[in-house]
Amino acid sequence: MEEIKALFWRTEFYGAMTSGGVAAMHRGMTNALHQLGHKVVFASSGELLLGDFVKKYHIPYSKFFWNLPEILTLPYISKSVNAVSKIIDKENPSFLFQHHHDFTIGGTLIKEKTGLPFLLHCDFIQQWTKKNWGKLYFEKLLKWAEEIQWYSADAIFTISNVAKKMMAEQYGLHPDKIIVNPNGVDSDFFRPNAGARKRIREHYGISDKFVHGFAGTFGAYHGVEYLAHSIKETIKLVPSSIFMFVGDGELKPKVEEIIKQCNVSDKVILTGLVPYSEVPAYLSACDVLHTPCVNNEDSSEYFGSPTKLFEYMAMQKPIVATRVGQQGDILEHNNNAFLVDEKSPEQIALAIQSIAGDPSLADTLANNARQDAINKWDWKNNAGRIIQAYQSIVNKKTAKA
């Protein structure tokens, strides 16, 4: 196979947020491309923990813009396009892979300047995301920027079938241009580890407990508050239960309030943020892992591809998950997970009772999940789809020449 050099470009200001799903995606994808024998260059507005084999370029935001509305970061487009143009002259990459973000038209400008194949990764529609999960001041401008990027990209990657459907319907994009590339996992990094399990459990004094784990950024769609509401009923059914919440984020204060109101603080460990290198150890310490994601508040279907799901699967642990969105597609009840309805603390508690009371079921769920993670959801599969798309673009251009 020919050696290909990919230029990854992450444009948003993410400050110290170097963990979570987006960071995991970039780490996983760059590692996988390297493992497949390709080179990677990474340009971004902030620092990110990537392998030593990745050549990194830092294009910082002006500190003047850090705490101002997003529209004032528009000057960064010009600055970063100029910087990336110089990187391209120096590195001569095979293609540009840009992570889509607010108001960014950089990929389009780079393609016009250089003719480089332009692959765009979109977690979802930024217009929807800003309107429903943040603040949106300049809706028409944001929609204009998204349309420019999507129409000029040679290929668009998104994370779920739900996201693809909404993008195609709302923007009139041809479905063939949109490639579904769910999140994945480094199944060598996330793997069973008895030594780490023992270390974490001894550290927290929970060696003899049945430990439930959640790891994530406590986002609006994670449904973590419903897991918190399940604690009181769960400890009635499985008295040895301890709940470990790993991470931080928007809904953490709400989770803390629920725990206080339910008077179950002695059954909960809130670790806060932990180093990424330690996340597998914390997951290993758990007996069951939870991903209680929920559909969107506007009643539209959950469009995400939770990185935690694939990491859980690779850890060879039984998983309790809601049936929403991609989770309902990837997981099969009583095969590689125990599925419950969204927003149902009662079903979560009953699922835990079933798993805790049936070691054979727990082993089946865990073993099948691990095998699926290795065979279907390792990041090398994702990287392979990117390389395939690039080669298809090159072949089409060659055929037209």
C-alpha cells in the first residue's frame, strides 16, 4: 500500500479540554493511521496528547478572543488558513481532514488555494447544536458557513445514520457524499487489566463492593441524571452497590444534588477528571458500566456516537445501556449488553439486579462486547474508511483527467 500523509486540522478553541470524545477520536484516528503505515500531521488551536509519530503544529487563538462571543473568532479563520497553507507547502500532505466547527470555512479556502482533496468530519449540524445546547447569535451566518463547507468538501464523514439522515434532508446533500464513520476504540489501550482493577478498588476501599461505573463529560445527552436517580432503588436490590462517576461537566452539579436529595452519598464516588491514561484503570475497577444516553429535548432522535460505549465494550465489562440511537443499533439485548428504555431509573436498577445475580449472563455480555470491539469498532476500521474515501477521490480525478 502506498504511504499516505494525512493533515488533520482542528480549528475550534478548546483550551484545556484535552479529554472527552473529540480528543479520543483524534488520538484514536491518528494512532490507527500510523498503525496502517501512513503519516500524520496535526494542526490545531490548542495542545493535544498525541503519539510522538504525529508532527504537530500549534496555531493559537489570540487571548483577546477567549471570553468573547464566537463571532469574534472569525479573524482566526484568516490566521489559521495562512498557517495551514504554509504547513501544506512544507509537509506536502495527501489530503486535508478537517474537524467541522462553528463559522469555519477554512477547508473550503484551503481547497481553493491548493486543490488538496478536502475531507470534512462533522459530528453533527452546528446550527442545531448551538441553538439547542448553547447560544446562537448569528444563525444565518453559521448556516452559510456550514453550507459552504459541506458543498465544497469532497467527502463528509459523520458519526451516525441519524446524523447522516438529518444532514441530507435539511441541506439537500446527496447521501452518497456522506460517509457514516462511528466513533471507535483503541482495543489495545482499553483492555481488561486485573492489576489496575485491584489498585483502584483498594485505593477507594471498595474491594468487596459491586461497582457501577460511568465515565464521561456529563453532557446533556448522556442521561447521567437518570443513573443518579437509580441509585436509591439499586441499593435496595443489590446492597453491595457503589456508584463511581468519572469525569466532570455541565450536569455534574445536578447529579450531586440528586445524590444529596436521595441521601445516598455514602454509596457514590465522584472522582472528577482523571488523566486519560488512567481511564482504563477506573473502568477496569467496575463490575458493570453504564451509558444511559437520552434522545434530544426537541424530541428528535439521539444522533451521537458515544465514545464511552466502545471503550466500555473493549474493557470486557457487562454494559447497561439505553436503546436510543446508535446504541440500539450496535448493542443487542442479552448478547453484548443489557438494554433498557431511556429515562427509566427503575429499569436500570432491575438490569443491575439481573446482572449481579447471574454471573453467567454477566460473562456473556462482557465477552461478546470485547470481541465486537476488537472486530468491528477498533479505530483502524475508521482510519481505513478515510483512506478508502481519499483513494476514491483520487481515482475519480484521475478518470476525469
